[in-house]
Amino acid sequence: MSVLVFLIPIALFLGALGLAAFLWSLRSGQYDDLDGAANRILIDDDD
């Protein structure tokens, strides 16, 4: 039972860290153009 005293705060900290990383990625524009990267490989840039 005393192990839960350590594991619960660690799990909450890791969950908050993951949420903060997700919110940072939303604010920095990581999900703005989802189709552009998928279609970019199909464009032929030969000059």
C-alpha cells in the first residue's frame, strides 16, 4: 500500500507532462496542415 504513495504522484506528473506536451504542440501549429505532408510526396519537383 505504501508503494501507491509513490506511484500515484508519479502517474499524475507524467499525465500532466503529456497533456502539457500536447497543448504545446497545438499552440505551435503542429496539426495545422495534416494533408499537406501526405500530398507533398506525390508532387514531382523535377526541374
